[in-house]
Amino acid sequence: MSVQDEKTLPMGMFMDLERSGPIPLYFQVSQRIEKAILSGELPAGSRLENEVALGQRLGLSRPTVRRAIQEIVDKGLLVRRRGIGTQVVHGQVTRKVELTSLYDDLTNTHKVPSTHLLTLESQPADAKTAERLGVDEGSPTLHLRRVRLADDVPVAVMENWLPEDFIGIEPHDLVEHGLYQVLRSRGVTMRVARQHIGARKSTNEESALLEIEKNSALLTMDRTAFDNSGRAVEFGQHCYRPDLYSFEVTLVEK
Amino acid sequence: MSVQDEKTLPMGMFMDLERSGPIPLYFQVSQRIEKAILSGELPAGSRLENEVALGQRLGLSRPTVRRAIQEIVDKGLLVRRRGIGTQVVHGQVTRKVELTSLYDDLTNTHKVPSTHLLTLESQPADAKTAERLGVDEGSPTLHLRRVRLADDVPVAVMENWLPEDFIGIEPHDLVEHGLYQVLRSRGVTMRVARQHIGARKSTNEESALLEIEKNSALLTMDRTAFDNSGRAVEFGQHCYRPDLYSFEVTLVEK
DNA sequence: GACCTGATATTGTCATGACAACTGGCCAAA
DNA sequence: TTTGGCCAGTTGTCATGACAATATCAGGTC
């Protein structure tokens, strides 16, 4: 019995590519394929059409098709093997495969998110904050502390520091929109973020805020985020209720 | 004062590319650039030569140079901006930027790793294991449980299940080499892994094994790993001492 | 039957060329 | 002085073509 006894599917889709629109062709293709996988149209283990044939059928060049496929490989949904072809990964868990999202989206899954703003103040940078943000120690920063809730149940305590040019953000924005949305609306686009994920016991204050027992286990995440110019725009220390939140990561070996 | 007042560096390297060797050209180039960044030769904020010029100087086509640069962008060390160029990210933390490695390597940093093998047995798959591995419930699996130590200090308790064809792995191998090395030596190459990272309190047994207080906070990680044919080859539930171990993740926005 | 050999299929790498889209600065006009 | 438009520089996208590396499979030979 061979390893891939699954047959190649015809994939009768991709008839309408918008060639003059602003959306890249490779992106249009990759989205269709991903959708076909997640919807079950391309079941686990099935083989994809080979790159050349797929390109011909869609009227696209091989590099374009190849890039589209690569996007999905990077997400961990497809596996390519030289001499063999491209297959959908086995593992029926082909859902919820987004790389660790920036939190906003995750609570949106059938939950109503809300925010309690505890602190919003200007604060001189201490040594650690200065190092993480790449600013001088003692220079002013915007310091904020929030409790994030889903369906009125507290999920996380989030403490953030931002460079001084963000001083002036209104409390109203943060309660309504979440930090990253506010930054985006001010013209900042995040590009790179470095995260450390760990665990520790909760303090008494955190236990009260999160409505959990004293000395519970907490899931913690430190993050420094950089915008598209490479400047640090945010440093945060967050802690989560582990019974309500966890991180999902998909690794793809080179 | 402009945002990028840094000057473009000449980068007088890349003289010796091995064109006939087995190592891809784009990989050779990306390694040189990454090395130059990590060594400080390309300081934070400095601009890279533009793709066309760099290609000409190295005798390479633009796609090849572009791919080399893209590799480093994906690691979060470089940032590209259309119309501007490619810059090294600000943020002096340009060290230890490897995506969440597969554990073996992490303990190797100045520590002596060792392993206590607690369990190594054949065990019929329960419902959860069967689902994760994609095998039938009740079919035989290899079940193993280990304590991982660094410098003789326990760091993690790791419990794994593998499909039946791995039954026959010797205890000696696991003590000496770590699970992933053993699998590699049996011809398995990992491609995709899905991980869930969370936290919880330790059980009494875990507290004893890890030499920590009862009811401490633990960092937990569940993982299912797939080989290059997309078949699940390992399912594991691990827990770590949070004072000795944490996860590092670098996110890059599309 | 076991083993080698070659043909075939498929992805991996690389080159060349072209145009589009975005950014920044220069310069002229209001 | 300010505004607007033009221009050059750089990355983003896409097409075409070629060869290399690797896995499968059929067939022949020992």
C-alpha cells in the first residue's frame, strides 16, 4: 500500500481572476486554494494539480502559481515534495490555522469583547522600558493598563508602554477599539513583533482583576512590536487566564 | 530629522559564492547578510544596497537576490518598504532570533542536557491520541514519558505518543539523543508542527519530578508534528518549569 | 524473486525582462 | 510660504524559459 493512494482532484474552480484589480494574482489564487482546503473540497491527503498544469489552466505563469502555493505551505496546510507533488496535510485539525493573531480577532469568535481601562498616563521610561523601546531612560512614555473581557468575563491584564509621540491617545479610543486598531488609525502599521511566552503565579491584585483564586497559574506574554520603519512602537507585558486563553503556533521547517 | 538618516553601507563582502556546490545561491547570500547583521557589520537602521545593484555586484539575477533578502525579512531582521529600500530593524535585541526551535537546541546553550526515561511502552491509543495521530482508536502506539534536565536540573516533563511503526525504539537512543534526533536517524524529517501553549498548576507528581513546590505554575505545550508526507508522527504533551524555560516567537505581518 | 537501470513526473533553483506602485525630494506656480 | 506636480529611485508583481534534483514506476537482467 503506497503512502499517497489518494487521487488528484480536478479542482473545478478559479474561473474568475481579476487581472486588473489591486489584489495580486498569486494572492487571489492562494485564497481560493486555502478556502478549498478549509471547506473540505480538498480533503486531507489529496494531491494538488502540479504547478505547470495549474498555471496553464488558469492562464498564469509558473512563478505566480508557485508563489500562491508557497503562501499556503508557509501556513502549514500544504506539503510539497520534489518528484512527488503537493499534498494537503493529513490531520483533520485543518481549522483555526492562523498564526498567533494579535489578540483582537481571537476574542471575536462568538464572544463580545470589552475593555476596562485602569491606567492611562504619561510616565518616564525606566531602564527596562527604555531598552525595549529604544529610547533614552527617563524620556516620557505613554503607560496604559487594561483588563480585557470576553462576554464580561475577564481574560487578560495588559500593561503597555508607547513612545512619547503617542501621548494624546484618548481613553475613549482604547475602550472602543483596542490598541492595535488605534495605532493603525494613526498611520502606524505593525510589521515585526518579538514575543516571549511564559508562566508564573498570579499576584493578589491580578487574581482580583481576573476573578480567579490567589496564587493561580498565569500565562504571560511579553512583546515588543516594530512598525514598518523598524522603530519600536509598543512594549507590553500581558498575562492571561490559562483556562480561557492559549496560544496557537504553527511551525514549518525550512 | 528624518526617520532614516542612516547611510547605506558598502558591504564589501560576498566575494566567494560557490556556484557549483549543492547549497543554493540565495541561501548562501542570505546567510552572509544575516551574519553581517548579527555581527553588527550592518547596524540597526542601516540601509541595504538595492536589489538590482546587489545582484549586479554579485553576478546574480534579481529574483535570486530578492529571495535571499526575503528569507531574512521572514525572520524579522530586515524590513522592506516600496519606494524606500530595505533596512535593518531597529531594536538592539538582534540576537537569538530563531523561531521557536524544537527544544534540543535551546538547552544546548552552555548547558549540559540529559534525560531520565520514565516510561517506554506499547499502549493502545485512547480517543484523544487516536484523533491527534490520525489512527484508529485502540491501535497500538508507542508511549513514552521523559524528564529533561539541563545541568542536572529538571526543566521539563515530556509525554509523547508515536504511531506503531516506531515501536522498537531503544531506551538507549532516547537517553542519548532526544526524540527528534532519533526520528531523523530513522529517515523521518519533520515538516509541520502545530503547538498550543498554555499554563496550569502542577500536580503533586510533576512537582516532585521538577523539584518545585506543590501547586506551582507550569508552562504547558501540546504539539502534533507531521512529516514531509503530511502524516502525523508524534503527539506530545509537555510541561516546563517557567523559571527555567520560555518560548520565543517572532511574528512578521504579511 | 531480487536488483539494477532507465524513463517519466514533479518540484527546486536560477536567469532575463518588463511594467506597476509607492516614496521622497526638487521645482515651479499660486 | 505653501501647494501642487513632475521625476528618479526602489520594491512589488508577473511572464517566459531553462536546467537540476528527486521520487515513482516499469522493465529487463541476473
